[in-house]
Amino acid sequence: MPERDVLVLDGASGVCNWLADWVGRRDARQRLVIVPYQTADLDALAPGLTREMAARSVYLVTRRGRRYHGARAAFETLKRLPG
């Protein structure tokens, strides 16, 4: 399991890259790791999470192994940021 929560997104998407920059600037406590699905070891990160799944939706994988995707992943990511 990862040491921090991991936000998995599309590294080729302008929107996802904007989101990654935005989250990274606000993650003062460094609670998140942001990785593009294209280079992530998805099976080690979250067994059962495939490249096809990650290509269709953003995912947040928690330290405890829980997986959120889509709007819920965005919501759970925002909850981890200060403010």
C-alpha cells in the first residue's frame, strides 16, 4: 500500500495536468502523491485497477487501499487539502 494517498490521472490531458498543478500547490501537508496512469504501476498501487479504467476516470487510492473514482475522487481529494 502507498505511504500517502495517490491521485491517479491522465498525464496527457490538459485538464488533468491543470488539476495536478492546482492540487500540488495547495497540498501544503504533502498528503497526496499525484501520478499519471501512463507511468504508474497500477497493479501494485491498487490491485484490479487497469489502464483502461484509469484512462476513463480520475482515481484516488488511499493509504488504506480504498479506491474512489470520478467526482467522488475529486471530492475526496479536496477534503485532504487545507482550508
